[in-house]
Amino acid sequence: MSQYARFGQRLASHVGDLIIVNLILLPTIVIVNMRDLNFNYSLIQLIVWCAYSTYFNASDERGTYGKKLMGLKVEHLDGTKLTYLESFVRFILGFAVFGFLVGIIPILFTNKKQGFHDLILSSVVRVKANQ
């Protein structure tokens, strides 16, 4: 039986991914500051995070580097991996539609620790078997 990722595990992987995304963007920040350009960092960060999350959550690894570091994986309830479209929709629903606070409330109360975005897509975040 698979163990579902608890809120703290998911939060830790999220923080790890935030660090990784910002490290990816570090050269951009340096160039923008050197050239004194008008730059919407939050928008660029959101786009990079969306691409990063979409790609890795639908990959064979079934999770971002933050999830991998925490021993977690994203998949459907039946154990199949998400498609890239499903992963993209999961990101949009989780981040843009429900937001951080509203989207996480169900994680605290559902048996499978699913956020709103997971409930809609029938996805879960599981602890990998070897963890």
C-alpha cells in the first residue's frame, strides 16, 4: 500500500523547488540588474516555475527535483503518470486558480492528502516505495 505525502513533506518539496527555480533565474536577475532593465521578476518566475513543474511532474521521474529530494512522486490514483497537459493543468489549478492557502486545505483533511488540484485531476502525491 502506498503512503500518501503529508503536508509537511509536500511543503518541504515546494520550498526546495522554489530555491531551484530561483537558482535557475539567478543569471537573469544579474543581467537585468546590470543593465537596469524594467523587469517583472514575478511573472518570469511564474513562467519558469510552470514550465519546470509541468515538465518534471509528467516525466518518468514523476516529480520535480524538490519532490525527488523528499522521495515523493506525482501520479494518478491508479499509479499511471500524468500527461504533460494534465501536469500543466495541475499547476495552473494549484497555483493560479486555487492559490496556496485555499488549494492546500484539503491536503490536511482528505485520506489521500489531495489538494483541490489533485482532486480535480484524480492525482496524488505519494512517498516512493523505497523511502
